[in-house]
Amino acid sequence: GLEPLADRLFDEQPTFDPLSEAAAFVDAEKNVPDAEAALAGARDILAERFSDDANARARLRRLYWDHGSVRSSVVPGKEADGIKFKDYYDWTEPLASMPSHRMLAIRRGEAEGFLRARMAPPEGEAQTLVESLFVSAPGRPGGDQVRLAAQDGLKRLLAPAIEGEIRFEAKKKADAEAIRIFADNLRQLLLASPLGQKRVLAIDPGFRTGCKVACLDGQGKLLYHDVIHPTASSPAQAQQSGAAVLALMSRFGIEAIAIGNGTASRETEQFVRALPLPAGTIVAMVNESGASIYSASDVAREEFPDQDVTVRGAVSIGRRLMDPLAELVKLDPKSIGVGQYQHDVDQAALKRSLDDVVVSCVNGVGVELNTASKQLLAYVSGVGPSLAAKIVSWRDEHGAFPSRQALLKVPRLGPKAFEQCAGFLRVRDGEHPLDASAVHPESYQVVDRMARDLGCAVGDLLRDASLRERIRVEQYVTETTGLPTLRDILAELARPGRDPRREFEAFGFKEGVQKLEDLEPGMKLPGVVTNVTAFGAFVDIGVHQDGLLHVSQLADRFVKDPSEVVKVHQKVMVTVVEVDLPRKRIALSMRSNPEAGRAKESRTGPAAPRPPRPAAPAPAPARRPAPGAAGGGSGFNTAFADAFRKKH
């Protein structure tokens, strides 16, 4: 029964006498024993109205985003256990400019119970804003009561609600940025240069149990496996291991050696490079992230039911060198290790984004129909896991597909699925010369017509550039085949079936640098980018611990987004800036003068206090916010809106 009192208190602020007016609402039976209790109830009603006011919420939300800060502190007593979050024990940063990785780091610290975090505008500004919206008679008894209601509504209802909204939106924004970075890194990793169909000897290094060796043919089929001990303390064992490697290379015609970059990798690489290898043998280090996950997966068990996990892991290392895309699609992308706080972001959104990247890469490169695994085929547009299994089953039963058209013999692969997938599948040495190209079968007749008009065969068009130069694509435009499509076809005829990925380049780390203790500031070393984040990039320089290229050390110019400068798998030359042996951290630089970027690399300290703002113009009379209704209207709110726009 106190709503009429609340209405009058708000509407009649300049003239309202709170105690005398509230006395009329005293009723012990309604639990309103005195005038103060009646006023308290009326203020509660107003506080809830203010909290529900859409205009107030919108203004506060904007205040938080534009001028709010994120403040984090350590939970008392957790200083030692939460040492990895030490940078955030006393941290303040503007919300508007806070990068995604710091937002996610603080949230992780909160989730693990080491940090407390708050998001709030500058001290007093939220209260000033709310009072200016609802208090029309400051200094008057009625206005003072409304001010108390506004303060209560802000502290008890509005501030927690807005902070919750801002936290959600800030997390969503940070998630989107982290997912974008992960997707870009994954794309670069999947599109890494393939060695191609060469016979490979793959080595999964190890100290105690030795190195698992797997010999693969040009299609990635396992031919033989063994264990060697090149890092053994016994010279005899090391000598036997060297002889075994050379014998395997001769026996299976090995053309390249792939060495996993895990434990004992540099020692194993040094051992291999010291052997009298046949001329032209490629020795390459291979990122083995996720290989152990693959080796224990259902996919690996299905491929190699009679082999243990060590053999499967070695095979995966060798295949990654031959064709990274074909091998990595067998893994959950999240296990590849190129993300940023990947377990903290929206998992459904992350999966959608990464799946889209895999599909895009697979279809962009194209898939060899007669050698592709069902895992790779499943990512081809129009195929999916079920049809992929049927394609492989048909291939196992009937042999290689002689043409793309033969796909229609696969059970349940109808014309619609064929239309979607055929252009992304390749058949080398197929019945039609274009079966190995990206030209879709529905466009074969256009190319056949071009060849007839020139008096040659389709194969001649693929081989002879002078013939292609005589083609005038405009004369082949039809209702179903436009000029852009014809130009794409002509471009494909010039490079039929060419892999769009970069050509493979052999890479080697600097000799004599194998562990952290070998590093010294000022050293210039070759490295490979293993991960790109919002704050920089990580680089493998061959010491079993990636170094950090902070964003301020990426170039001599300002860099906002590290992915503008470096990509995953990119070969770079870096300078060692600092080595922290106790924490196993390496600071690297690509600047011509690394010291010039050191000051920028240190994190920004707590934000300085904001100078006081100029006082707002005198307000006009406030309007009453209807319960649950959106704010707006004229009078005082209009005056405040005008002042707010002028200042911002």
C-alpha cells in the first residue's frame, strides 16, 4: 500500500514533506509501524523502478564501456598457490582497451579461485549519473529521499546487474577475438607446405625407451617399424642405430627423414645429420603436437589395430611431413595446440569456427579421391562422415575410381551430393583430363567445346599456353555459365590440379644450440612460429622451449595485430633478448634494435585517476519512471541527454 507514497515522493520532490506525508501511511497491521518505515518502503519501490528504467540502464552501460575499468586482486592467502597469475594480483586497466588475452586470463584466475575481479566506472560517476536522472530537487527533503532511493537502487540492484551484463559482453568479445586468432592459426597450420608423395623414415624421439622408427611409402602406408637408441650412452648402441637407419634408407628407398620435435629431438637430429646420408635426403623437424592423442584415438586403432601407440605416433609424424592437412584433419583441432585460452572460450562457437576452417582448407586444396582417408573425405562439401565411409568402402571393394563420374556408383551418393562434392575431388590419370583439376564435371562440356573450336584435344589445352591464349571466353557465356566462371576455368587450365599451398622448404635450427643454457642475449637464431596470440607469437628455436616474440618486438613499426606480421609455421630470424632459466622463459625480438621495444613490452600499470569532469547543467524536473517501463520522455532526461551528448 505504499505505492501512492512513492508516486508522490517522486513527483512532488521540491515541495514534499516526507515525515508528515508518510505519517498517513502508518499501519501496524501492514508492518508499517512508523513514518520512517513508510518512507523506507517507498524508497524501496523507487529503487526498483530506477533499476528497471531502460534509459538509466543504457546510460550506465555506456558509462561502464567508455570509462569503466577492470580491477583484479589476489584472494588473501592464495599468493603462493596462484603465482602464475602474479601479474594480476594488483591490476587495473580500462575496459574499452583491454585485450582479449588479459580478460580471459583474469577470468581464469577467478574461476580457479586465485583472483577477484570487478568491473566498475570511475568512483562516484555512476552515482552522479543516476542521481542526475531521477533527483529533480537536490537539497530539498523530498529530493534527499529520492537520492537515497537512487543510491540504494544503484548499489543493490543496478550496479550488480550492469556489471553482470558487461562481464557477459566482455567475455563474449574476448571469446570472439580468441576464436578468430585460433581459427587463423589453424588455417596456417593446415595449409603448411607438404613434402608430397615421398618415401619417409619417421622418428619419434626418446631417451629412456629409445626412438621409434617407422618407414612409410609415398602414400603414407606403413612398411616397417623398429626401435633405435641413437642417444644411448653406449657408443656401440649409437653406432648400431646409425647402421640401422642407413640400412632402412637403402632397403625402402627413403627420400626424407621426419623427426618429431618432442623430447630428445635436437639430439636425434644431430645424430641423423652426422650420418653419411644419400645426397638429396631431406631431414626435417615436425611439430608433433597432438600426435599422442591421435595414436590413442579410435581413428588410429582402426587404421593400425595391430600396432601399439608408439608406432602410430611415429606414423603420424611422418605423414604430417608428407601432407599436414590430410593428417591433421584426423585430430580434434583443439588438441593441435595453436589456440589462446581455448578451454575458456565458448566451446560451441569455437567448434563451429574451427570446423568451418577445416572445411574451407580441405575444399580449397582439393582431395585426391583414390588415396584420401574417410576422415579427410568427410570434410568435402556434400560428403560428410557417412558418405565418406561409403566412398572408402566402395574403393576398397572395387579398386581405384577411374573417374569422377564413377562416384555416382557409390550407394546413396546421388546427383545432388555429386554436384556439391565433385569439383573438390581429384582423380589423377582419370578417364577425363580434367578429372585431376578443379574444373567441375558440369563444365567439362564447355572445355570440350573450346578444344573443338581450336581443333585440338582437351589435353592439348592443358599443355599448350599458346592454345589457351587464343580462347575468347566471351563467346562461351550462357545462361548457366557466366564470365567469372569462364575466367576461373581458363585459369585452372593453366595450372590443372596445382596445390595452392606453398612449396616445401627444408629448415634447420642453429647447430650447437640445443638447450636453454646454450642461449645468450644477442644471439641471432632461425626459428619457426608455432603459435600466434593477441600479445605476440611463440617461436621454436630448437631448445625444447618456445620463446616469446612480444607484439612490441615484432617489427620496427607499431603492430596492432601480430598476425599482420607473422603466421604459424613461418620461418623467421630472431634475436635473443633475455633468458630466464628459473622460469624457463625466453624473450625474442625481430626488431633491428631489440632494446628499443623493451619499454613497450612491459605491461601498462594501473590506470591513473581520471580528472574530475565539469559539472552538468542544472537539471530540469525529473519524470516518473513507470514500473518496468522504458525510460525516455522530456524534461530533465532530455536536458541530461543533451549535456551528455555535448561532453561525449
